[in-house]
Amino acid sequence: MGCDIIKEDYYNMLGIDKTADQKTINEAYNKQIFTYHPDRAEEEEKENYRKKIYEIQEAYETLSNHDKKTEI
């Protein structure tokens, strides 16, 4: 599954700035995962929520990995 997200948008997606520490990244990730969990969506929105979760996870994995984070 590919994702068309632009890497500079990772910070915006999690609602944090580029100076955020790991604790802030974790908190923002948990908040977004809770907000966009497919079980919380109406039936017609579930697929959109699944896509959003994938993007949030990609952003979190990138920003939590020091090597990947320095590439963006």
C-alpha cells in the first residue's frame, strides 16, 4: 500500500511543530489514532479513516526514527 503523503506534512498531520520532542510526538500520535480509529467512524467513513490511520502511522514511524527524521 503506497502513500502519497509529502514528508513535510508529517508534522502538520500530527499537529506538532518541527521542534517537538519524542514525548510530544507520541502524545500527538495517540491523539490522532484515537480520533481517526475506524471503529469510531460511521460506516460510510470507515475506509477514509483507514487511509488516515495509515498516513498517521507513516508520519509517526518516520518522526520517531532518528535516521528517517533527518532525511526530511
